Amino acid sequence: MKKGIVIKSTGSHYLVKCGSEAPIACKIKGKFRLDENQSTNPIAVGDHVAFETEINGKTGVISEIFERKNYIIRKSTNLSKQTQILAANIDQTILLVTITLPVTTTVFIDRFLATAEAYNIPAILLFNKIDLYDFQIPEEMKNLMKIYSDIGYRTISLSAEKQENLDEIVELLKNKTTLIAGHSGTGKTTLLNRLEPSLNLKTAKISKAHKTGKHTTTFAEMHSFSFGGYIIDTPGIRGFGLAAMQKEELYHFFREIFEVSKNCKFYNCTHIHEPECAVIDAVEKETIALSRYQSYVNMFLDKEGKYR
């Protein structure tokens, strides 16, 4: 019996790293479940597992998953009853955001952040492609960055293509295990190649017709940095459905809404329609950003937990 960490997942096969040995391809023994969720990938990149080497010595069978420190999960948008674990045992997560080519909506950002809050995982927002923007876009980006920095999130603008502000990113990643996520085309792969040129990961151009990215990362995979630390790269995410989250507790995962909610008249206020709601009052006074409140309402009223 050996112990290792899953560094790549294809959904049915896993690459497991055991110390300084070469990674070994493994399959699952039996069926695994996670907190009664129907997961498309019960074993995720970052999982610590026990496995047995098969007779050929080149492949193995995973027999046990060790307890996770944490994980981040989303609901599949095409199969509402199934979930996908993006990564396990991470120190922080980064969401790559672009104002255009492609557009990252505030609803998508807020769903991602709410999920990170729910699993107590620090989240950082990287606003990429600043080299592409004209005068109007930077103002839009600055306003968006201010919304999130005002409520305590780390926000950084950068150009992975032009290698601007990368030193700050290196310091954030050093000696930590980080999940990086975002829509296809936001520049995740380009950023990783700039941070660690030896990775030489495949990139693709944005579709001119649809102004969206093409999937270059097919499966979740963990890479190591020469400066210390690990990055878990994930395929581009089109939508981010909420998993294992009750709508009555949703406001807990919006920092500013949770803080203001203490002043609501009713203890079970939903912050949607009740009188003397401190949250609605704060939105009207613009001390809570309208986009954040709209995301909250969107998520609260979305029975299927799907991204729209």
C-alpha cells in the first residue's frame, strides 16, 4: 500500500504522485461518495489517497481517500443533480476575470466567491488583459475592482501576455496550493506559462465570431512551481451552479450583506421583500453595490442552482 496525491483527473483515471517517484496512472476501486452528493468526480486533484500497485508495476488502484482539509465544488449546469469537485486540499483560489474577450459577468464572479466563502477558502480576483482595454474599459474595471476590494477581497490587475504585475502574483502563489479558475479565454494558460515557462502549456486564440475562448485545458491538473508551491489548473468554466447550499443561508456568504443583516427588523429576513430590511436600505443608499445584491437575489430565487 502506498500513499500519494492526485495530480491529474480525467474523470475515470487518475495520475498519482508518490514522493519523488514518477507519477503512476490509477483507477478507482469500488464506488466513492462525498457527503451524499452525486459527484461526477468523487476523487479530485489535490486528494491524498492510498493505492496499490498492480502486478505490472506501472498502474495502480486507489482504495482510500484520506480526509480532506477542504474542497471547492460546483453544480453541473447541464445535470442539476450532479456536482463537480474542482479541487481538494487547497490554500486559496484565484478567479481570472476579463471585462471583454470574454466577458466575465458579476453573477459568475459572485457565485464563485459565495462558494469559496461557504467552504472557507480565501479567494483572489485577478483582472487580466489590461493591455487590450481602451480608455472606457479601465474605468469599468476600476469600478468593478473597487466593489470587491471594498468588501475585503484581494484584487489585482495584470497582463499575462505583456507580463505586467507578475511579481505580485508570484508572491501570492509561493509555497501555497492554489486553484485557478475562470471562463475559457480569460488567459489562465498564458498566465501559467509566464509564471513557469517550463510548463509550455498549449494555448488557443479567442473565437472572433463568438468572442469566447476555446478549451485548452481538458482535465484538472496540478503543476509545481520552481519558486515553491502548486497550482491546480481547471478547464474553462461556462457556468457556476451552487451545490450543497441552502438559500436561507445564502446571505452568510455575501460578506457585506451578512454584516448589514444584523440590523434587519426580522431575524429570518430574506432581504428580498421584508419591511425595515437593513440590506435593502443599504442597497438604496449605495453602501451595498447593486450588482452584488442583484447576484444575491438571482441566486436566492434560482431554484435549480444553475448559472444563467
